[in-house]
Amino acid sequence: MTSPAVRTARGNLPRTLLTALAPLTWGTVYVVTTELLPPGHPLFAGLLRALPAGLIALAITRTLPRGAWWGRVAVLGTLNIGLLFPLLFVAAERLPGGVAATLTAAMPLMVALLAVPVLRESPSARRLAWGVVGVAGIGLVVIGPDAAFDAVGVVAGLAAAATLAFGVALTKRWGRPAGVGPTAFAGWQLTAGGLFLVPVTFLAEGAPPAIGPAEALGYLWLGLVCGLATFVLWFRGVATLPVTSAAVLGLLSPLVAALLGAVLLGQTLGPVQLVGFGLALAAIVAGQLPARGRPAVRTAPPAAVSRAAGGNGVRGRRR
């Protein structure tokens, strides 16, 4: 007889697969950045990944926040987009890529910890243990023998993981306003994060770089695919899946980056890296199962969120 945990995981499978497309696609960012984009302008790349995609989503949905959601969107957009991108770039510039990826892979572990105070969930030793396994697996895949540790880079990498973890937890706690679709919700956050990045980018990097055909292709990929399309899937998944199940899917991003590095850039994957792949994949699968001995909690659709929870109206046409 199939256990309730397995039945719940099977019921969530379609949403899990759609959500997984986001971190799978984000794994291409490193290759696109190094092979197509001009060096020395990572924040400009982050800005073009966020703001145009957010404005396109707003133009499509013609939906704006109302009431308390203006403040909530500002917080979520800053955490999930605006602060995250600069911290990731600082970590990437000051640390070897493997070290930076391993630090940011701590995000699911931090989400499991934040679920206690933010979501009022009971602490779970199982979730914490699999979070540690996932970080260890990513470390085996991407950290090489010449890894070096820079204090500022380490702080930035851990801060990026904490920022995204806090953003994921708050996204789960607040949900979405009634009648607001995932495209509008993603557009709000991408726009807020992009607006936060405008002054940061131009103060830190100055004038934008010259853009040729290759650079234009890279920026389009980052904005339309790694920005608009994937964040719609990601925020929809965070709202409808258990929070730790969605968070652990983030481990797919460094795995894809490592695979692309091996296939496209000639980087090698030895036995140690393959063991790391196995550990990370085991953590991802285990993260999709409810905790044993507890009844599975079925997440209500976002449209069912009551007006009392903060979704009390939307300005503009709703889609």
C-alpha cells in the first residue's frame, strides 16, 4: 500500500517539475555571462535581467498592488532580486565559482531554519540533515583543489543565501493576493528589484557597456527566459508547494552549471564530482517528501487567499 507521503509527493509532481524548470534554467547564467556578456558589468546584467522583464509583465497583466501589498512587494523584490544579485556578483568576483556556489547552496538549509520563526512550523531534524547533505553534495561537485576563501566573498555568499531564504519564507507566509496571477506577482517583484538595482548599478559600474549581437542575445536570454519566464514559475511554485520542497530545488542550479561547464567549456567531472551529484540529487528527492509521522498539509491555491490575509483588492484589469 502506498504511504501518504508518497501519494502527496506524486500529487505535487507536476507543480514540482514546473518549478524545477526555474533553477534548471538559472544554471545557464554562468555560461551565458562568461561567454556572451561584456566583462566588468555584472550588475548591469542583473538590472537587465530584472527590470525589463518586470515592466513587460506589468504591461501584459495591467495589474498593480494595492494597500499593504506595496510595502510587501518592495520587501520581496528587494530580497529576492535587488539585494540577491549584487551579493551573488560580489561572491562570484571574490571567490572561486565552486566556493560561491556551495555557499549559496546553503539556502535550503536556511529556509528549514527560518520555517520555525517565520512560518511557525515545528523544527525538523530530517529537513536540516538533508539540507546539510545537499550543501555537501554541491561542495563535492564544484569545489576544486585550488579553492581559496576571501572573507568578504564568504560573507557575501552566505548573505546571498540568507537573503533568498528569507525572501522565499516571506513569499510563502504572505502568499499572493486573491485574483492576482503568478505573472503579475512576478512582475511586481522583478520591477521592485530592478528599480532597487538602478542606482546601485550606475553608482558602482558607471555607463553601460557597448552591446553587440552576442551581448544582445545574452541579455535577451537573461531577461526573457532567466528573468520573466522562470520567476513566474518560481514564485508560483513557492506559493503552491511546501516551502522546503521548493527551496531544495535550488540545488539544481549549480548542478546544471557544472554540467554545462563540462559539456561546453571542457571542465572535467571525476568520481568525487559524481558522488556529489548523487548526494545533491538525493537531497532534492528527499526534500519533496513530507516529514514522517505528520499529516500532509495541502496548500490552498493562491486565489483562495482571503482578503483578510492581505489580498484586499487589485488595481487595474486582473488576469
